[in-house]
Amino acid sequence: MKNIIIASTSTVHGSDYLEYLLPELKIHFRNCKTILFIPYARPSGISHEEYTTNAASAFAKINIAVKGIHEYDDAALAVKNAEGIFTGGGSTFVLVAQLYQNNIITALTEAVKNGTPYLGTSAGSVICGLSMQTTNDMPIVYPPSFKTLGLIPFNLNAHYLDPDLQSKHMGETRETRIKEFHAYNNIPVLGLREGSWLKVDGDKIILKGQLAARVFKQNQAAEEIETGTDISNLK
Amino acid sequence: MKNIIIASTSTVHGSDYLEYLLPELKIHFRNCKTILFIPYARPSGISHEEYTTNAASAFAKINIAVKGIHEYDDAALAVKNAEGIFTGGGSTFVLVAQLYQNNIITALTEAVKNGTPYLGTSAGSVICGLSMQTTNDMPIVYPPSFKTLGLIPFNLNAHYLDPDLQSKHMGETRETRIKEFHAYNNIPVLGLREGSWLKVDGDKIILKGQLAARVFKQNQAAEEIETGTDISNLK
């Protein structure tokens, strides 16, 4: 039975890394002494070691040890044996390329479907969707496919940002980009604002945190959904 | 001898489509009765026909006719025979996928290298660089490669946006994303603000418009360059 937290961001403004989520994570990973960290997304290009140290510092506050997947010879086996798994944010393109290169797409999908508690933040959340095609990231590396884990039956836009009505900038808004996605694809997209997360229990998916989220479907007007809403039927 | 205008945006705030560029385009396309329009990037998913009509309305103001590439049976031949070429903005991913699918990457590169006057705006400018890897667009379709025309020896970030120092949003700034690109690639990147353009005459590349641009090189601090600067040596 799936047991997943899918968070828009690791960090909310003015607060430490993962701080706002720690009470939730203490419950989520209550049966874990050590969790496996997947640092592949490397925000700002930091090393796997440095990124794992950052994650370990946050989890130390709730007495959980963290080990980086790069410390294992067999990445797929590390995933299979993990008590819990956390995939951090950074570049979705780099993350997905590395998941394919290290051949752990299947192992990760199966482990989480079989009940290994999983936490994703930002890029680590985007990969829970059907494809990474609604990421905000730059295509800095070329992954062999945009297909991702499909742990939820829709796509995510993390760090969802409302249009700035005062802006004189002519670049596309986030909503415009998601509408362009729907000119070519019929997968629903959930715009998850910073501080929001999804809690997946089996097939049940609930929006958590303080904020509403925005649902985009092909050929339909976008819709706001309140926190606490059951979105298990979004597909 | 190359003769190219590479513009950050088609439209500046408060002005009509291409309006700010028309005096320049009148000179640039002075020997053209008709130009070939490449509407593949389809902003907001509009049709090739509708997008071509929009481009034609703007060029009518300087007495130049516009024909869409989709109106020809042989796209490569249309490119080869064109008096002038304009590639409009929209999704860089859709544009690049279509350039490959219609097999016109080589024809387009050769025509422009041989002197056919070319205008790019936004996505139509990004493809002039070595790769599309510094686009801001969502990966809404999967192109067979990120490699682009290489008409200039660096990459572009169109609609370049300075960090908003007041923002509480935790998503990456444009500068952070470009730095992440440089964790994996050594191609210089020019951040071209809206209202700026590059004028390419043979091997000479000059920054035009009112604004400075921002140059990013691997392992170096970013640098501002003033309008009028010759950046032919950026490589």
C-alpha cells in the first residue's frame, strides 16, 4: 500500500530546510531508523555528498539517519532494501537522466508501490507524476525519456506560482505554459503551491498544508481546490 | 554572409506584435517581397494558420508579405528558396521537435549561413544558439535532440529576468538555473532582456536595443554588457 508525501518545496521562505514538514515526517517515517536519500537532482550543481549531508542534518532533528544512494554499489538493491526513501529537489532533468542511467526507475516504482514510505520535494515530487513534462526546470541535460514513476495518475507543477498581475514581463506565465502542455497532452496537472503537499495512502490522495492548489485539465477552465480535498479521482 | 536579427521577445509591454522592431525589420528585409514564416512553436497552442495571419498583419505595416512554411509540400525547399525567414516564438520544445520532424535543420542552417536574412524572436532566437538547453519553456513534447542551429557560438536565454529581491518564492531564479546549466555544460549563455536583440553581420555580433545583457560563463562571475557591445568573441 502506497505511503507517500509529495511536497511542492523542501523549504518555505524564512524557515530551515524541511523544517515545516518535520512534524509530518516524524509520523511518516516513524518505523525507519535510516532512510535512503536520492541526491541526483543536485540543486545548483552541489555534490551528492554535500546534498546528503544537508538532508542528514534535517533528519537528525527527528532522530532518523540518512544514507545517500551514491554510497551503495548496487543502487537498485539499495532502493529495494530501504526502510524509507527521500528524493530531494534540484534539476528534474538531471534527476530523471540519473534515474534512467542508474537503472532504478522500476526498483523505485515497485518499492513505493509495495509500501516503502517515500518523500519527494520539488523535483523529487515531480517524478511521482506520469511524466516530468510540467517541470519548471531548464533542460540542462537530455534524459532518455520524459516518462516518470506514475505513482499518482496525473502530473505535478511544483512551486506553482500565480500570475503577477503587475508584471510587464512578456514571458509566459505558469498557467500559460500548462495550457500549452494541454495543447499536446491530456494528463491533468496539479499546480502545488509552496507549503502544500499531497499525502498518498494507498489509492487515496489528499491535499495538505495551508494553501489551495490549482487543477488544470485539457479543454477545461482551471479550478482551485481547498486544502483537505480528496483528489483520488483526478485522472 | 550571415544576416540575422535575434530578438529576446516579439512584443514589448504596451506595444503591438513586433512593433518595436519594425524600423529595424524594414532595413533587414529590404530586399524581400515575401518572407517565409515558421510558425511551429505555436504560442498557447494556436494553429499554424492563425499564427501566420498574426505575423502577416505585422509585416503588412512594412509592405512585406508572409507565407507560412506549412503551406508548402516541401519544407526544406521552401527554406532554400525563401527571400527571408522569420521563426516566431512559443514553445521551444515544440519548435525543435518540428524542425527535426520536418527535416529542415540542415536546410535552415545552410540558408542562413549563405545569407538569407533571418529574424528570430523568443523560441525562434533560442534555436540560433548551439543548443536549446537554456530555454525557459516547459518540456511539453520530447524532441529527438536538444542541439539547435549553431548560427552563433553560444546559447541564449530569451526573456531574461533579473531576480526579484522582494520575492518569497523558493523556486530557482533564472541566474540559478543558468548556473546549474554550467554545472554540466561549458557553452557561454547570453541573458537577453526583453527589448534587446542581437544583430549578426557575417561573424560580427552586436548587442542592440536600449538595455544591457548578462553574460554567463562556466566557473566565472556573471557580467553585464552594454548595448552596442561587439560580442563576436563570446564563445
